[in-house]
Amino acid sequence: MTLSIYRASVPLYIRGFSQLAGIMDKAEANAAARKIDLSVLVNSRLAPDMYPFSGQIQRASDTAKGTIARLVGVEIPSFPDDEVTFEDLRGRIAKTVDFIKSVPESAFDGADTREITLKLRDRDMTLSGADYLLDRQLPNFYFHITTAYAILRHNGVDIGKRDYLGV
Amino acid sequence: MTLSIYRASVPLYIRGFSQLAGIMDKAEANAAARKIDLSVLVNSRLAPDMYPFSGQIQRASDTAKGTIARLVGVEIPSFPDDEVTFEDLRGRIAKTVDFIKSVPESAFDGADTREITLKLRDRDMTLSGADYLLDRQLPNFYFHITTAYAILRHNGVDIGKRDYLGV
């Protein structure tokens, strides 16, 4: 009844970004057909104090690269949040996935019990690698991917749940 | 570097529903303060062809109980989708969590390699328990919890990411 922490992290992030890229392709085609400037979608939000589509992608990227780097104990790659077009966002996704793929499976040895300390707004929090991944980072990743999807759906882009799930 | 499939499923669903219940408490208080009938929130959607808040909870419930039942090889409890109030939805969450908690950890022995066959619209799909949980059911669960959260945020309910994550 065991899974590896590698299996429960790397392929999930790669899959999530792959589905997201497919969703963006459909959104681009849909926007072209409706003569909607893509910047409208990039800057659209569900509430004034939520991130727009671009910010959801940036936070999904941060969550994924932060998870993998912290689980294996390497420095988190820093990407400036300077994406303003779909093409920029595709680049952000690609370099995030490239980083994730660059980490060998063997680097995850012991990652489930590795102590990970996060600096929150008001305190430090220490978690095991397993708790960090399962209780915090996976829910956070899907939060941002889903919200990106929901922003497009709210704007009438013709995508469906299967585009998100991929199965 | 191992996790159990129990650890990667049961506590995640229980935690997700617990955060959702807390979010609903805040939404109820906020709606009362703004003199908004709760049925407005229950029936709100982000797009005309997406489920309303109530449907998101029902699908989160279906995803969670379906996952656990299929992983351990028991019949999936059937709940009618008859919830129309916050109180009803709290009941749906409670009975879903009760079912999940009723399954002993020992029942998950071998669940990662158990063959699970799903009837999709157009075909059958067979997956291992691990692939079923990680590639399909966790993303699907967080999809519905996040969309429920996003519906409330879109309606001006004063909740934040920490209410979703719980950390």
C-alpha cells in the first residue's frame, strides 16, 4: 500500500501543467474566433482581490517549483512575475516544467520525512515532506490551476472538465 | 521515500471537507451581515453551464466517497442530490466524512495496485489504484472544493486562501 513521494509530486505537476497548456490553446483559439483580445483573458479575475489569470499561473508555478525544490533540498529557482501575454505564460510553464524534470527521482530519497520550514506571514511552520506535499502543496497547486480554468469558463471559453482532468 | 495510499487519500478528503465547512460558516455569517438570502449563494454559478455551489459540494462528495470505496473495494454509498440549503449541504458533507472515517486503514492494503475500472461516457478505463487517486481523483476533488470557494469569493464573501488551505 505504498506510493513514492516522487510519484505523488513530479508527475502530478507535469500533468497539471500539460492540461493547463492544452486549455490555453483552446482559449486562444476561442478568443480568436470571438475576436477577443487575449489580454482580456490574461487580466481577468473572479473577484477584485483575487489574482488574474496570469497571477494564477504564476502562483501555480511557484507552488510546483517550491514543492520540488524543498522536498529535495535545493534552492528554489526564482522567476520574475513579468508575464503579460499567453506566450509569456507558456514560457513560465515551460521553465517550471523544465526545472521539475531536471530533478532526478533518486533525489527524493528521504523526502517524505525531511523537515521543511516555511516562513508564513506571522510565524515559521515546520512540516514533514509528506505533510507539506499532501496537506498544503497539492491543494494549493490545484487551487490555482482550477481558478485559472474557472476564469476562462466565466469568460465563456468553451472548455470542459475533461480538459482539466485529462482523463 | 514512501507514503501510504491511505495517507494520500483519507486525511486529504477529511481535511478538505473540514476547511469547506469552515468556509461555509464564514459565508453564512457574511450573508447574514449583508442580508443576503443563503439560497442565492447555494444557487450561484461561475458560468451558466457549470454546477452551482450546491452541485460543487455534491460532486466533491461523490469524488471522495467514490475514491475511498473503489480503493478498498466496497460499494459506493449512494446519496440523492437533494440538498437545497446550507444545512442540507452540511449534512451531505457530514455523511460523506462519516463514510470515509468508517473505512479502516487496514482495508487499504494493496489498494495502490488494485485495478479500478471506470465507466466513462464513451468507454471503460482501467487504472491502478495509485493512478486513479493521484491522476484523477485528487485533482477532481480540489477542483470542486476550489470552485465552491471561488463562487463564494465571486459573490463577495470575505474568505481568503488560508480558509481553503487551513495552514
